[in-house]
Amino acid sequence: MAETKKLFIKTYGCQMNVYDSERMAESLGGSGYTEVSSPEEADMILLNTCHIREKAAEKVYSELGRMKELKIANPDLKIGVAGCVAQAEGEEIMRRQPAVDLVVGPQSYHRLPDLEAKARKGIKALDTDFPEEDKFEMLKARPKVKRAPAAFLTVQEGCDKFCAFCVVPYTRGAEVSRPVDRILREAEDLVDRGVREITLLGQNVNAYHGTGEGGTWGLARLIRRLAEVDGLERIRFTTSHPNDMEDDLIAAHGDCDKLMPYLHLPVQSGSDRILKAMNRKHTAQDYLRLMERIREARPDIALSGDFIVGFPGETDQDFEDTMSLVREVGYASAYSFKYSPRPGTPAAEKGDKMVDEDVATERLYRLQGLITEQQKAFQNEMVGREVSVLFERKGREAGQMVGKSEYLHAVHVTDDVEIGEIKRVRIVESGTNSLGGVLVS
Ligand code: SAH
Ligand code: SF4
Ligand code: F3S
């Protein structure tokens, strides 16, 4: 029997990092670790990091500065860095913060138990390979313990799109799709453990092209097959690229009941000039037409997107084009960011003329104002409507239960419901970040 040691994982970045953290914790379970919720208790701290914007990456170094102090109280404490900063800056992390014992990239974390053993012996361990072997196949079987009713499942990883601003193709590597049968097995296993909703993950999840019966399957076919899994009630997927939004996937939004009416489809800008400079390979019109077709297939769908303001060369007119696109689409929610130059990406290397910082800030502020307005309007429209809610946890107030509607709104009730139940709820109020409702009897 391995001795028990305590693991604290802190996760930054996208949902794929959330999934990866879960898998890393499970695989270190085999080395005797159980997860704890505070770093002070831990024998091993793992930061699962994000490199998407400068701020995200810098956070890691300040966090490491704090964590190293814990080594004074516990000299056996090991500190590890995983994720996209580990991939991009592995050696630099080791140099800048000598308290780090272990660095592991997103494509080699199945080797974590070996790296941990090495670190325990006092040898610094760094692995940022893009190995030939299939990480998912090398990972330990997932433990058969009950878990929360909504889960992530990575089906595709990496990106071949090379948008001019983005680090993902460098930190996650080339696009890889997992085979259909492995995904099915993992989904069935999750359902056995109490899962009722699965969000399929990929950096370009709609580019999914996994090997299945009779050849290569696209995402729509995979979703339809997953919809046949008994006990799995809801399916979502994220993140998608407009150019991979194929006809059968659009159709699935209309005819596959288990596919939830929510779609996150980033566009980044409403200006064709900027889209071209970003290497997005689609126009604003292409995107608008696509959104229209998706709405024809599923009129009540909640649409979401991502935007970057202040991309090098963005003029006032380019920004106004983004504002018009947002007005035309009418989002249920959207995320917007100020451009952050990332080392190694074409947009940063070209050294194109940066937009003045104050101008970019002002644009971000205006765009976020518009998005918040739309978000609020979409949320308010829910009042008086009936939605279906998957209950995921207890709320903050006594007797309160919280779950997600099909449109991904957080909904709370004070009725008697169990975690994991899906119930019809009538919405009676719209708060700042959530909706309040009552069970429909
Ligand atoms: N694969 C996803 C995006 C992953 S990154 C997709 O293609 O949609 C999530 C979001 O971060 C992007 O959609 C983009 O809006 C933003 N982002 C990426 N790189 C950025 C950068 N250098 N500066 C600011 N925002 C960035
Ligand atoms: Fe980044 Fe573009 Fe790939 Fe999305 S599609 S991960 S934004 S390079
Ligand atoms: Fe960040 Fe890597 Fe995800 S850079 S957004 S953690 S793919």
C-alpha cells in the first residue's frame, strides 16, 4: 500500500485544463495522493496553467512566489507546473523559480507519476514532449467513484488553424481526435458514476474526425451516437470554429433532443480587414449567415462568442464593424478580451503597429457594455418561461439548490430536489448572474 500524500491542484484557463486537472489528480491517485482543498496541507502543489494572454501567464509566477514560502513549513513539499505555460516556458520556469520541482506539458501528463517519483528523489523533472504514444490510452482507468452530474470529456485536442494572435497551436500541438469507441467507453463510465450531462471538449471540437465504425466520424455523428447512451440526458460541445460548422452539425441542433440549445462560436472581429490579418479565413458575412442558419435549425438557441479588441492595425471603423456584428447577432453571452501579444505568434513577431492602450481599453469597455446589455435582455426574457434544470449543487442560502438550464443559465430554487435530478422549473426572477425559479409540479 502506498502511503497517502496530499495533492493540491490549482487550475487556470479553459475547460480543457479543468478536464486535464481531473485526469492528473486521478493518475497521481495511483501514487498514493488524495486531493485537498488548501495548499497549506499539501505534499504536492500542481499549478495547471494558461498561456493565452500575458496576464494569465504572469499570474503563475506570482502564485509560485507565494507557494514557495510553504516549503519553509514543509520541506517535503514538491511544486509542479503543468499546462500551457509549462509547455511554452518550461525551462524558463525552472530558471525563474528554483522552488519548482517538476514541469509537465499538456501532451505528456500521463508521465506524471514517473516525474513525481523523480521529483521525490530530489531530481528536477521536466517533460514538455509531444510524444508519439496516445496520452489518453496511457492514463490509468478512471476510478469508479460517484461524481458531480455534469462532466467534461476531451474528444479532440490541439489546433491546426494558426490564428495570428494565438498560442494554442504551439502549446497544445497539432489537431488530434480520439477514437469513437474510447470516447463511448469514457462516456458510459461517467454515466455509471452519476453523470447526466457531458460537455465534449476540444480546442476545435467541431473539427473532430475520429476513427469509428466504417471510417471517420464527424462531431455530429459522434453526438448522435452518444445520445443513444442510456442515462446520458444532455450533450454540449465547446469550442468551435466557424469554418468547421458543417451541415450535419447545424442539423443536429434542430433534431437531436439531447443536444442542448447553446452554441459558443467565436468570431473575434466584425471587420473583414482584421479577420484577414488574424488569419481567420472567413468574413463577417460568412459568420452572420452561419448564425442565421443555426437559428433556423434551432430558433431558441443561446448564442455565444469571443472577441478581441485592439488587434494590431484595428481602426475606429474596424471596431465599429465589430459593434455592428454584435448588434446583428444578439448574443446570449460573449467574452471579449484586449489583444495581448504572445511570443512566437505571427501577430507579435511582425511587430505591427499596436493600438494605443487607452483606445483599446475604451473599445473593450464599450463592447462589454453592449454584450452585458444583450446578456441581461436574454436572461430577462426567461422570466415566466419554463426551462429544464439539471441540479448540480446546494446553493449559498439554506434550502437552496442550484443547477443549469438548457441555455446554460444558473437557476436556483428552494424546492426539494436532489443533486443529479433534471426538473422542469418556471422562472420567476432574473438576478445579476442567475435566475430564480419554482418547480413545476
Ligand atoms: N479554440 C478557441 C479559442 C481558444 S482561446 C477558438 O478558436 O475559438 C479563447 C479566446 O481567447 C479566443 O477565442 C480569443 O478570443 C482569446 N484570445 C486568444 N489569443 C488571444 C490573445 N493573444 N490576446 C487576446 N485574446 C486572445
Ligand atoms: Fe487559437 Fe485560432 Fe486555434 Fe482557436 S482556432 S485555438 S483561436 S489558433
Ligand atoms: Fe489557456 Fe492552454 Fe486553454 S493557453 S485557454 S489553457 S489551451
